[in-house]
Amino acid sequence: MNHDFTIPSLGDAKIESPIPYSQVRGDDLANYVNDNEMVIFDVNVHDAPVTRDYPREALIECAGPRQRIFFPPGHVHAGIVTCGGLCPGLNDVVRSITRCLWYRYGLRRITGIRFGYPGLLPESAQPTVELTPDFVDDIHKIGGTVLGSSRGGGNRTEDLVDAVERLNINMLFTIGGDGTQKGSLAIAKEIDKRGHKIAVVGIPKTIDNDFSFIERSFGFETAVGEATKVVSAAHAEANSAPNGIGLVKVMGRDSGFIAAHTALASHDVNFVLIPEVPFALEGDNGLLAHLKARLDRRQHAVILVAEGAGQDLLPENDATDASGNKRLGDIGTFLKQEINRHFGEIGMPVTLKYIDPSYTIRSAVAAPTDAVYCSRLGNNAVHAAMAGKTQMIIGMIHDTFVHIPMEIAVSKRRTVEPEGNLWRDVLEATHQPVQMV
Amino acid sequence: MNHDFTIPSLGDAKIESPIPYSQVRGDDLANYVNDNEMVIFDVNVHDAPVTRDYPREALIECAGPRQRIFFPPGHVHAGIVTCGGLCPGLNDVVRSITRCLWYRYGLRRITGIRFGYPGLLPESAQPTVELTPDFVDDIHKIGGTVLGSSRGGGNRTEDLVDAVERLNINMLFTIGGDGTQKGSLAIAKEIDKRGHKIAVVGIPKTIDNDFSFIERSFGFETAVGEATKVVSAAHAEANSAPNGIGLVKVMGRDSGFIAAHTALASHDVNFVLIPEVPFALEGDNGLLAHLKARLDRRQHAVILVAEGAGQDLLPENDATDASGNKRLGDIGTFLKQEINRHFGEIGMPVTLKYIDPSYTIRSAVAAPTDAVYCSRLGNNAVHAAMAGKTQMIIGMIHDTFVHIPMEIAVSKRRTVEPEGNLWRDVLEATHQPVQMV
Amino acid sequence: MNHDFTIPSLGDAKIESPIPYSQVRGDDLANYVNDNEMVIFDVNVHDAPVTRDYPREALIECAGPRQRIFFPPGHVHAGIVTCGGLCPGLNDVVRSITRCLWYRYGLRRITGIRFGYPGLLPESAQPTVELTPDFVDDIHKIGGTVLGSSRGGGNRTEDLVDAVERLNINMLFTIGGDGTQKGSLAIAKEIDKRGHKIAVVGIPKTIDNDFSFIERSFGFETAVGEATKVVSAAHAEANSAPNGIGLVKVMGRDSGFIAAHTALASHDVNFVLIPEVPFALEGDNGLLAHLKARLDRRQHAVILVAEGAGQDLLPENDATDASGNKRLGDIGTFLKQEINRHFGEIGMPVTLKYIDPSYTIRSAVAAPTDAVYCSRLGNNAVHAAMAGKTQMIIGMIHDTFVHIPMEIAVSKRRTVEPEGNLWRDVLEATHQPVQMV
Amino acid sequence: MNHDFTIPSLGDAKIESPIPYSQVRGDDLANYVNDNEMVIFDVNVHDAPVTRDYPREALIECAGPRQRIFFPPGHVHAGIVTCGGLCPGLNDVVRSITRCLWYRYGLRRITGIRFGYPGLLPESAQPTVELTPDFVDDIHKIGGTVLGSSRGGGNRTEDLVDAVERLNINMLFTIGGDGTQKGSLAIAKEIDKRGHKIAVVGIPKTIDNDFSFIERSFGFETAVGEATKVVSAAHAEANSAPNGIGLVKVMGRDSGFIAAHTALASHDVNFVLIPEVPFALEGDNGLLAHLKARLDRRQHAVILVAEGAGQDLLPENDATDASGNKRLGDIGTFLKQEINRHFGEIGMPVTLKYIDPSYTIRSAVAAPTDAVYCSRLGNNAVHAAMAGKTQMIIGMIHDTFVHIPMEIAVSKRRTVEPEGNLWRDVLEATHQPVQMV
């Protein structure tokens, strides 16, 4: 894994920051951050004692306010866009970026793009929104995104850059997932090709928590909290009916983090099914057999399934959504049917209640943990852009906010490691078999 | 900082674990953890490129189930004790330890000590509690600790070891703070001196989040969530009165983490006062002057003060509590009086509402984020004890559960770094002056 | 409306109550209630001045502890059964009945029937549950019903009475809806025919709040609270997408109370559709036209539909469920399809998110308002049964707990009056047209 | 109790309402309300059969929109003022009044007075606020009052009327308690004396729920919900310490409704102390003796005390607050001291935690139940004022919104009846002695 973590820059940062921090360590005053403050990515050691070399490009740059910035604050016009599916905390991030730009750097031109990348396209009739502290002050109290969002449009690079130029934006914040950041990278490269000095900084958004090089994505803890409440409901349903089965589907296209954490938080789940761990339905070691054993033993059961789990069990389909993601088969409905069919066939009446709470989870207001995180993500994104950094996203590694090149960030997804300690703790909480194949 | 992270052991672990995990990487089955899986503690680099040597004792051992364990499960009698002040998640940890012992290792003798260390002392009339899955199954739905807790008693090492021997316990889990873990270490050393094979494993409890070598302590996120609600109330009060001032005191004897995170989560705080950052009341750059300026500008203000802040402003006192902690002066009441006095003197009527929510915060039910964490802490504590580890606590470093020698863990406290990025983000959220002295 | 509100009785109440209340008014001690304490049902007057005659049978008997009771507490064996769909507060009622029987009247034989009426039938293999304060103490903290519930079985009167006799129960509490109470009435009449002295007292359960003669049913306020959260989510979804439409289906087979109250609580609903008020889809004054006008004006809309609304728009079906209720067509899915079809046809892209939160609503833990109410319902049910009252349910009229004959209670449903003040307030909150036909 | 419920009027209502309701019953369209729709107040009967005469003035007028109104909407300037202590739902009421005036009657001049009656006084420098739908749309999501509030000023009748005239207001909505409504009545009478046509309509605000002739006051259910959470905390504290005592003080100057309902909702309270039921501390039947018995039996106890309880036990004081209310002695702190003293004296160590959550309760956001109620109160207040009604408040009796003359409403307080069913149900829930004197 030899990544180059060097962050692209628009040029030398020569302007004195308007924020009055200290340049010296030891005076007990808050400090600027230097470009040579970095963190080690890989902390695991299996072969002590050991010696490791850390060349500069293998280290990850710390985020934070720089003493010298690239853009003269009076001449900056910042744009913010939110893309893709909803995620708790979107408004918190928009709020934090706006307030940091306004209060710390003195910007007065901050423009919100409506409804994602498509809002920038020539055929869009959407007017933009002028963002001010007044506008954003209370938006963290409502779910969704005040800017609006939608999928797609991110591949129309030239049109998007045209629009950015037309709006005279020289600092673009893109809040979105994998697809959005791929689009951002293409935009930033096209900008570079055209010779413009426009910073493009991404704030990674993935409710699934599956961005590489990022310990935790905003909205994830809120999602787990909301999913936990739903599992309680499913448990109450299951527990109140003879052979009651509660089946809950949660987000998780490629990664089962929400399902895994929810199972650990709720204490009520008996089977967790995630994309990373294949399972069979039929057979002595299949889900249906284990489910029957559980019902025989305790008369009720709760199953938590990530939307991307068990796709191999479903009929083939080749559909994609507007963001270009493969459209998943509906594993929840499939399991519901198969479980009902199976217990019908063996003459064992069950009462299955299926809950798909996706919309109520993703549109929730950010829980305090996420509110803190979003607030800090936004600040650090602003500091990076003002310093002339570009083609990068803000991440958190080892509890430290860092800059990560978009190129690397979009290269692969983070998944639940079936041999790792998170999944093992799930097995210990659910007592489900290590394998169901 | 040359610490020796080597974990003391009761002896060779020769017994095959009853938990059926895999020993090979790559078979997609959950694995045992080996003693040579370790993490690097210090990830910060300021001087790239650099080469670093990692001797074994400088690395921190990963937690998790070992393939070979020290204790024959059929002969283990485990004891659990909760000590000191309440903290969200205590019952989650007791539940998790009990269930892991019972279901994963097959233990049938698990004893809960009532009301902390004093419950072990000869003069105590408290009967112990037999812990079973039935007993613990729903305890995470209530706050406090079902075992009861109290302060003190931890320095009566010999009596405590006598009691442990009398109860025939060979595995003791101590859930408690700094003082508790100092007591645990003394107990473990006395046990060792007497030549007994009794594992003593601590689960660090500090609602203040101020344990060294531990990124995050259980209950902390819940506390921040609860404190955030209280700040909302204080803000509503302040905002509804002419020159309204909301003053909230939160926990934080030596470290202002709760105050700092709450300010970031709530978006409503104008002044955060923490033990690590001194402030003056009087003078052009003192709190009162800045508070007046804020009221002149906006007519209301919210102040969030950690209990340990501004102790230098208070009259001397030498009292200590039963845990041996210095009894703090009451900064909340002091500020209330001083602010009312000051504005009375300058003839500017203010309406100050003071809220001290400590008891409702510390007795809250664990939020999902903490529930997940407690569940995993408990599991990992059990795995460590079964493997014969002792004189250690379970911690989390770089998102990895680890073993930390008690000796090191109790050596100093973690504090908010006034020059670090957390405090800087607080300044950016509150717009309070970098210094008020 | 000439109802006879006389409550059937098992015989003279000659036994001194073990509860030490006072018999005199004015001594400031809590009193017994006399059978001649009654309330007027109809409080509306349109033609003042007026004189009204109140014969005894037109007045409704107040609930509460009687000084003399029918059953000798030492010889009572009480049974409790929960029937039909889940409803917040079921466990609170079971808890309250059990505790009042145990602590106030000293009963020691209280039996919980598992899974509704079917649990009493000869073919059932379900063992009963012994109810004690220990068993019920914390059950109000979980949703669903600890006794389990299921539909149907209520028409097997003879089998049910056989079972009651076999269990030697002389006091049966039936917690359930309209169908359940019809079953209870038949059971009580059959008991009477057989000459047994068994009290049958119902606690009316209808999350729809549609029991006649009952101002408010338990669980209703909780349901409204939960539905309000879901509407917030739907609003966030709608507001975050171009031409976003949030569509939420809530309970309400024959009565739109949940939908009406939720619209008033949430402030975010633009169209409320209930069974009592017909609406057209098509035409200038149909829902689709008004929805389009709303989208043109504001670009987003929220629709809240009760499950029984618009059934005339759906294809015919004759199915019934196990409780004998007509199976409703799925108006939510139908509306989703029709709206998408319509806007597709007129070439106006919309983003519709449909949420059906039924299971999470009905399995919620009772909100405090309902907890108070359930606690009092249970107490009053016990007092009635101990006094030898039978064939009656506990209700609340004009803020007073009362006894209502089952015969009357099941005779018709309560509905939202389209010309009444509740619906008018909904129209004022949503600004939807008075008529959409 | 021969009250005259006739509502004063500014004159004939001759103007056609702009709201298009129906005038006929039976057409299934929402109707106007006529002045001759009334409700019977007293529904209790002890002496059936009985005949009752209802003269018009003994009946209570129903609230709702009239077909003919007094004020030409285009010429109305409405003012809204919030007075006294905070209460959940204040913003909901302001919102509802504003929206109903704006959208239903087409008003465009709605003025918010800042910080209560004092904001109207000549010495006030407070500018008023222009209220529009945009301004009020999201205010129900925050606690407190956006208008600000304060005590006092209500007795400066002439100055207040001068101010109302100066502002050219012809419709004044006063949201406040007993004292506020006495002030409103004086204002309305002075206005009448001066011969002006200005409607004064009150919305009764009392978190204590102690307004006469009003079944339920807004904010009360929210307060109970919040208090219930605090009692859970107190219970967790009590239950976690040896001889732990949780002591919670809640609002309730003259009436113990919050305490009574909270005890019923929480299931965790052992002693409820309210102003209406005297109790002794000392003696065999005093609180301390019963508390000791409880501790001996169960080792923990929870006490819930209303702020006005036990005032006879406290040292005399004659202070009053700015609203003219007698300043209560602090029963909470007194009990804390007395309990600690007593158990100290008898050598029985206890751990008492005292919580006074007043500010967090009264500044809470309205729960859904209250949100519905506030929304309807506001609408009905507007309809009354537009119809030229004055010197009245909006109330709810027998689940019907009604008009009540201020003269009657402020004549006495509603209290918990020690011999009534609410207090009896509290005794059954807590098992506390019927008397402790």
C-alpha cells in the first residue's frame, strides 16, 4: 500500500491569515497548523521490534488554519453544493463552512448551489441561494439539506466547470459521496487544465461509513442511533407474537458498518447479515435452519440485514441509479418472502414484521456526536481551501483531522473485515454462527 | 515519553479457548488475536522524512480473544465491582462482562459486589449479587449501576485482598476511575505478593474523558449529548429575558472535554471556561468585560463552565472527598454571584439562570454510541482476564481496543491542549477571545 | 341517542375493602367512590335556556375503589389477556392491573394468558405466565406486550369459557379493541348463562382512538408523537429534493384521528387524507391538481394519509384478517403509484418518498402522557372487577374515569366529524381545500 | 357556584368572514361556530334521577370561527405579548396566532411586544418585532419565547393602555398566567372606559395547570414528560448508592398537578409532597419515619416535592416577586437539610441527591401533545378576537375549546383535590400513607 498523500496546491500561500493565532508552541495560545505536521497512517505492528521509514509522501498532512493563506479573503466567492442521498449532518456542515468563511475569514460572498451538481448545469432553472450567518444559524435543527440534493450530473465535467466560471466562484466545497468526489476530482483537474485558480475541497459524505482513509464519516453515529430504535421496535414486534420474527433492513451497499454497530448498540439482534460475509439460506448451516433453531429455543428472533447483503442470492439485474451505482436487489423483501415460504412449507406458523426505515434514518437531525464532528469538518475544509489546497477531502485519522488527496480517497471502499475485531464483537453479541454457508 | 507497555501475566496460557475462532488469516473467518499484534502509540510526525524504531515494550498490545487461555473456565469465579461516581454505561459494561463470561467461556459463578470497594470490607453488611444473563439482560435500559457504587475504600488493600480470597474469586473486574484503578493496582500487587493467581482487570471509567492513553472513555458521548440539551435550555432562558444570561456547569475536574465538546455540539455557547485555560474576571480582557460586550451586542449570552475551571479565583479550601480527590470550590455559584454583583454595580440589569445538571447527566442511560463501546469494552476485558493478563485496563487507541498497564494508565491525566485543534475549534465555534487574562 | 348505561353486576358487594380510604367528604382523606357518583354524557347545548332530565340509566357511573367489594381477595384468581395489534402502553396496563391486584387487594394468583384469545384455546400449547410485581416492575420500559398478542379466536366463545373455567379464573381482564370486546361480551354472557360468578372487565385498546364513549384511548398520544417524528423525516426528504413529495401512511382504519392530530402537531403537512372525508384524485378540484399547485408554488409537499382513506378509489377486495376486519386496500402504495404516474404523464419530474412507519409506531414505549393514563386505567379496571362489575369497559369521559357497558361501547365507532372543530383546525393548519372532490 | 359566563363584546359582528366555511349542518363541510353553541360546565351528578335548568349565562360559549366578524381584516393591527415565567409551547402559540391572522384573515400588521408588559412601558427601550409567517415558521422548534418575557408591569394599567393606543393596536393577545390575565382585564376595562374598540383576548399560561375552568393548560404535558426523565435520573442515583435518596423538586406553587402526574408517569416515586396535602416531618407518622421504613425495606427511595408543598414547615418570609406572587420558601433545600440532619442524628448514613430541574423543564420544546393544543388555542383566540369578543380567555372544557370571561378565570385557582381520584391514584402508585401528619 504505497500511497502518495501529497496534497495538490494552487500556489504559494503568501497572505497573512486574518485569524489571530499564535505561531509559537508553549505560550498556551491556540496555534496555527504547519504543513509539516503529519500523522502516520498504519499503526499496526506484527513483528516487533521493528524499524520503519516514513518518507514525507507516505505521511498524511494535518488539517487546520495556516498562518499564511492563498486567497485574499476580500476576493473570494465560495460555492457549496450537497450531492447524492440524504445523510444526517448535511446542514451542520453547510452551517459550519458558511460561518467559518464569514466570521473567521470575513467572506461576504457565499453561494449555495441548489439540488446538487444538476443545479449547476445549463438546463437547470434553479436559482442559487445566498448563504449568510442569518440563513444558516438554525438549519442544524432540521434534517435533510437546505440546499437540496440530487444524484447524477457529476460526469458533465466541462459543463460544471463552465458553470463555476460563470458564477465566478473561486472556492468550491462539494459535500457528497464517492461518486461526488470522483466528479469533484474531474472538475478540479479540468479547472487546472484551464489554468484557473479555483480550490475544490470535498467533505466526504457516506452514511455507510465506507470511505477509505477515513475513520468515521459524519451522520454515521446518528444513523446507528436511529437504527437502534427501529431494532427495538422490531424486537417488541417479534417478542409479542408467537414465533415472531422482526426483520430490519438498514443502509450498507458494500459495507455493513451500520448493521454491525446497530447490533452492538441494540443488544436485541440475533442475526446480522452484511455484504462482506456471504450466507446461505438453505442447508443445515443456512440462515433458515439457524432461524428455526432460534425460534424453537426462544420463540422469537430479530434479523438485521444491510441492503447490500446476500446479493448473490437474488436474481440478476443490471440496473443503475442516476449516480451510476448498481441498483441493488431488494434483499429485505426477498428474505421476507423466503422466510415466510420456508416456514409455510414446514408447517410452522411464524409472524414476520419487516421494517425498512431508510428514509427516517437518513433524514434525521444530527446527534450531538455528529454535530461536533460536522462542525469541525466544516472549519477544517475552510482552512484548507483558504490555504490554496485543492483536489483533497477532509478526513479524520487517529482522531486527527487531516487532508487526503481525492485521488486516493476514491480509489477503494472501506469494508467490515470478516476476520477483524468489529465483526468478532458482533458475533459475540448476537451469538450467531461464525459462518452460515 | 519512554513507557513500558508490557502487560503482566499470571502465567502461561495453555488451555484451548472454548470459542471456535480461526487461527488463519485469509479464510474469512473471525480470528483469535495474538499477543504480538500491537499498535504504535505516537502517530504524530513533525520532521519528515524520519525513521523510527519500535522496540516491543514501546508498542501497545491489542485486545481480543486469545487461542489459548490461562484459566480453566469451569474453575473460574469472577467478581465485578463498580466504584466512584455514576457514569452512563456502567450497566452496559456489567452486562457485557457477564454475558461474555457466561456464553462465550461457559462460566457459571459471577458475583457482583454491592456499592463499590466498601462492599468488600469486613464491616460491610452488603450481600453480593449472583450475576446471570437473566439478571443482566435488560439492565442497560436503566441508568446508574445495578451493583451500586460508592467512593473510597480502595486504599484498604489488605482487607480487600482478604475479601477477594474469602469469596474465592480468581478474576476481578474493577470498573472505576483513576482512584479505583490505583486501588486495583495495589490489590493486584498484594495478590501477587501473596502468590495467588487472581487476574485483576480494570475498565476505566471517567465521564470527564481524562484517562491517559485512552482516546475516549465510556459515557462521555452520552454526557455530551445530555449536556447539549441543557445548554439548549440555558439558551432558551437567556434568549427569552432582557440581558438574559444562561450559565451551565458541567463535569470536568481537571479536563474540559465535556465542556469543549458540548460547545461544539450545541452551537449556542458564547463562553467556554475549562480548567486548562485560565481566565480573569475583571479587567479589560476579563470575562465580565467580554460578557458585557456580548450583551450590548446581542442582549443574551450563554456561559458553559467546567467544574474545575477558575479554581484560582475561588477562596482556598483543603477539603477532599471519600475518593481522596480535592474538593473543588463551586465555580458555578461563584460565577453566578460575581456576574450578578458586577452588573448590579454598573447598573445594568441582567437575568441570570444557573443550571447545574450533573446528576441528570451522569445517571443517563447510555446513548447508542456508548452502548456499542461498553459492549466491546466488556468483551475485551473478559478475553484479557481469561488469558491470564492482570494489572491492566482495557483502552482504545487509534480505534483499536488495547491492553494498557495500570501502572502507566494512572500515572497522569489527559487534558485539553490549549494549543491543540480541539480547543481551537471551540474558539472558532464560540468566537470567544483566545485569551481572557 | 337513548343509551342505557347501567352496569351489570355479579351480585351484592358485601365485603369490606382492604384499602383504607375514607367514607366522608371533607376530612381531606382520599375517598371511596359510590355507585351513585355519575357524569352527564352529552354536554352540548344549542338552545339555551333549557331544562334537562337525567334519569339514572342515562348517566354514566364513575370508576374508582368501592368501600364494599364482591370478591373475597383471598379467593380470587385473576387472568389478563392482550389481544389484537400492538399499541403503546399495553405493558403499562398489564403492570398496573397486576400491581393494584397485588398490593391493594392482596391477590397472589394473577395469570397472564399468552398470545391473546388463541392462547386459551384447547389446541394452544402456550403455557401461561405467573404475574407478580417482580415480573411486571420494569415491563413499561419495553414496547409490545410481554404477554404476547394475536388476532382472532374471540368468536370461539364456548371454548374460551371452558378454558377460563379450567384455569379456575374468576376475574378476567381483556385488553383489546372492538373485536376483542365483542368477544369479551359474548364470554361474559356465556358465563352468566352457565351461572358462574366471573367478572369480565375490558380495557379498550385502539391506537386509532375510535372507541365510542371514550374521549381518548391509551397509546394514542404516543402514536401521534411517533408519527410526528416520521412526518419531520418526510418533510426533510421533500424539502431536500426538486419537487420533493413526502408521503406518509399512518394508522386509522375508520377514523382519521392519528392523521389529524399529527398534522396539527407537526406543522409540516400540506394534505391530510382521512376515511371520513372523501377526496378525488383527478379533476380540477382533485388531490393531484392541488398537489401540482402546491409544488408550483413551493417546490415540495407533504401528504399524510390514514390507512382507511380513499378506499373507494381502490380496486374492490373482499379479504378479511383474523380479527374479522375487512382487509383494507393499500392506499399508500396506490397514491405513490398514481402520483408518480400523473406527474410522469404531464412531464413534471417529482421525487416521491413513501414512508409506512406502522410497526415502529405501534411498538413504541408509552410516552409519559400515556403512561399516566394506562396506570390509571389499570387501577380502575381492578376496582371495578373487585366490586363485582362485569360486561363493562373502563373509559374516560370529561376527564373522569367511568364504567361503560360493553354492549354500548362496541355498538359503533367514533370518527372525526368533518363539520367539527378538530377537522376545521386541521384545515387551518394545512391550508388544504375544505373539499377535494 | 353561580357564575355568569357571558362574554363581553365590542359590538355587533357584521362583516362577512373571509374564511369560506359552511353554514349548514349535514353537508359534510367544515362549519362556522354560532354564539349559541355552548357546553355545560358541571357534569357531576350525585342524586339521579335529577332535572337541571341551564340558563344561558350558566353555559359556556364554544370557541371557533364565526360567520360574521367585528373587525374589517384590512384595518386590524394585532399585538402579541408573552408574560411571566417560561412555559413549553409559548412559541407554538405565537406562531399559531400569527399564521391564523395572516393566512385566514389576511392581516399584514402583527406586532410582537418584547419582554412582556414592561416592553410596552414608556421607559422601555425595546423595539417591537414585526411578525410574519417567515419569522414564525420554525420558532416552535426552540424553547422559551422569541418575543422574550418578564414579570411585572401588569399593574401599570394606564401606561399600558397609552402604549397600546400609541402603537395603534386594536387587538391584543396576552399570553400569560393568572397575574397577566388580571392585568389584561384591567387593560380591557380601561380601554372600554376610554371608549376604544380594542379586543383583549388572553391565552392562559400556567405550567402548574392551575387555571380554574380549564381542564389542561399548554406546556403541562411537556413539563410532566421532562420531570419524568428527571425522576428516572433521581431513581438511578438513589438505586446506585447505599441508602440512596433521590429528591426532586418540581413546579407547583399552589397546585401539585405536575408532581402528581409525574409520579403516575414515572412509576419510580415513593413519596409525593404537594401543597394541597399537608405533611409532618417528625413523629411516628411523619415523612422521616416513613422514609426510614422505606430505606430499611428497600435501601433506596425517591421523593418528589412540588415547590409550594410544606410551606408551613419553613421559616416565615414575606417576600414577593415582580409578578406580585409570594416568594416561596425553598422546600427542596429544606428537605435535603432536614433529611440529612435526621439520618445523621440516628446514625444511619444516607446518600441524598437533590435535583431542581425547573429551568430545563420550563424551557423545553413543546411535546407533540402540547404542540397540537397550542396550535388550536392560537386559532381559537384569533377567531374570538376577530369576532369582537374581549375580556376573555381561551380554555378547554370537556374536550371543547371555549370562551371564558377573564373575570371568572382569575377568580380562583384549580388545585389537586385530596379526596379526588387523581390523588387517590397517586397514593395507589406510590403506596405512600394516605396521611403523614
